[in-house]
Amino acid sequence: MTDKPALADVVLHPVRLRIIQQLGGRNRTTAQLREALPDIPQATLYRHVGALLDAEVIAVVDERRSRGAIERTLALGDRMAAIDHAELSAMSSAQLRSAFLTFLGDVTGDFDRFLGADSPQTRELVGFARTLLYVSTKDLATIQAGLGELLAPYMTEREDGRRRVSLATILLPEP
């Protein structure tokens, strides 16, 4: 059995992050990914899908024949797309900076796409804020568990007209 690459090495690439975002809480075919990410050349998209499949970050949940080809339906895999504290702690300062800048670049790209759509209906759903907390490591674990429980009912695609939004969190301890 070969060792899997560090999760951070796999997911912290701008194209792979965007693929993971498309799959969060829903299944998508490769054709749906191409449609959702039209600025990514098809060969590039497939190469990054392959890397995510190899690392078990995404998984094939269905296959069907479509126009003589096999169309795969993908979903987040067993490893999911979260970098845990152990992996973050193992990164050098340069790696951590690169990971953070990749994350920020991805969020900025989403914001640019939101602005480019110029949809008055979605403006009421956008927001950003900053809140300072005073916590211990145990407090933070409790908060994260509570947020996970609170958000769980909203993390799966539904057919009832609800819009998909991206909630990004950043925890930065003050020096």
C-alpha cells in the first residue's frame, strides 16, 4: 500500500479547491463540473479530478454510459476536504502562508464571480464580519462542534429553492 499525500498538498491548489467546493453537500457529474467551472480547460479539470480521486478526497458514487462514454458522478470522499490541526502544525511557516494565501485567493475568486453575476437577488445573502473571541483550546473545540451541529441540516443540496452560499471561517490567534 502506498502512502497518500498530505491532505494539504492535495487540496490547497486553486483548481482543486474549486472542484471540492462544487461537490460540497452534493453530487456532480464531470459534465456538471465542466459547466460550473467553464474557465478551467477540460484537460486541466480532469487532471485535477484525477488527483483528488487518487488522494480519496473525492469518490465516484455512480457511473453510467452517456453517448458512448462512461459518465462519472462524484462526491466528497472519505478524506473530505478539511486540513486538521495536526497537518497545519506540521507545516513550515512558508507552507502555512502558502496554504492561507491559496484559501484567501479561492474566497476572493468566489467573491469576484459573485460580483460578476451582478444579481440583486443574491446581494441580500452576502455578508462578512469579524468577531473577536476569548477562548481556550477546549472552548474552541466546543464552538466548532456546536457550529458543525448547527450547520449540518444546511449542508446538503435540496430542491426547495434554497440558494447555495459559502461560509468561510478563519481563526487567527493574536500574538
